Amino acid sequence: MTITSVPFGDTPLNRRSLLKAATITGGAVALGDLFPAWAKSGSHGLHSLAGQSGVVSGDTIELSVGQSAFKLGKKTGHAYTINGTLPGPLVRLREGQNVKLIVRNTLQEDTSVHWHGMLLPFQMDGVPGISFPGIGPGESFTYEFPMRQHGTYWYHSHSHMQEAMGMYGALIVDAAGTDPIKYDREHILVLSDWSFAHAHTNFTKQKQKAGYFNRRKADDGRVAERQGPAIVRARHVGPDADGPDRHRRCDRRLLSLSHQRP
């Protein structure tokens, strides 16, 4: 993949404009070719072009960390990607299996992958300086651990603000036996804010002035608290626009990472 040098602006994405564009196009907004196939609707992502589905599973999984130009509308920004997409591929595992995840670093800087919420040996946690030294440029690291739980999780970088610039993805661990939630179809949604300003620029502004990006404040002038990431699994029974069955059960797995950046 060719890495394109992109100038960075200082103007964050206008959410109102994005929502307006979504309304005009019937709710479908083209967010660039970096989305994996499972996160797109009616189109083929880079994984499909490479003969992949955008979902990785099995006892041995290979992930490659790199950089790409991320295009949204007429703007282009700098993104850290996993297997060439933003977000990274959906990692799907099963409770009780032993998994080996080989992460290759094609960057010119250190990287890492933290498996958020996983019960695993501390050496496999993926936090540089605490549980391991990190993955150097051109190096690989093999994470290996048993799956001791099931549920909806996510994985992300713990190095150099890379997570804030796109290096994250969904991690689903299916139950070893019968899934406790019955459903007809499953939807996995990963929601996260995006800014075309470089993550280090945003970080500097937040350090220089507390609440720089907070638009909502308490009545007494204090900055309203921002909540952490939310992972919600909801069972919903409602109309089905794709068929005659008006009461299909949908399992929606929602990962909201919007607290990470402005």
C-alpha cells in the first residue's frame, strides 16, 4: 500500500454537515474506501478486493499495522490502519479456544495492540512499558492466550496516539455453548469521532486549556464530565424492511469510543 503524505488542517469534522449529508443521501454516507467490507453497505471494501471478508477468525490470526490516507468527502487525513482499513477487521473468536494473534509493524515507529477487557496473562495485555516493551519498527509480536469469556469487546493501540487516529477494531467472543441471546440477525456498530486535526495537535490544545473542545458546560461554568467508552449489547424486536417478517429479533452490538478525542 502506498502511504500518501497529507497536510493536516485544524478544523474538526462538522457533525451537523455530516448528518445533513446523511439525510440527503437517505442515511448512507460514503466514508471513504478504508472501511472494511463488514462495516460498509452495498459496496466492496479493501478486504473484499484482497479476497478477504473483513472478519478474521481461527486459532492463528495475522494483523498488519500501517498508515493510509483517510478520505471523508473532500477532505483527506492521516490514519493508522490495521490490515489496511479503518476501523480494523472484526476479530471473531470463541470462548474456550486458544488464539495466537501475530501483529506485524510496518510503521517507522513503535506500536502495540491492547485487547480491551480480555482476561489474559499480563505479558499479553499489550501496554508498552507495563506488560511488554512494545513492537518496534519492522518487528512482529505474537499474542497468545486462551479465551476465558464471551461478549463484545474491542482492541486498540496503546502507542503514540495511534488509537485516536484510527487504530482500533471490534472484538467479538462467541459463547462456547448456546448464545444466551436469541436473534435472527446481528449488527455490529463501531462509533467513534474523527478529527482531521492531527491527534498530537488536539492533545496539545487540551493540555494548554482544560475543556478546549467541550461545547457543553455546567451552569456554573464548570466543564461537564465526559463518560468513558460504552459497550452495549441490545436485543431489539421491530420492523424488518427486507422481508415480510415484521418482528425479527436483531442483536445489535454497539461500541462507542467517542470519548477518545474531540
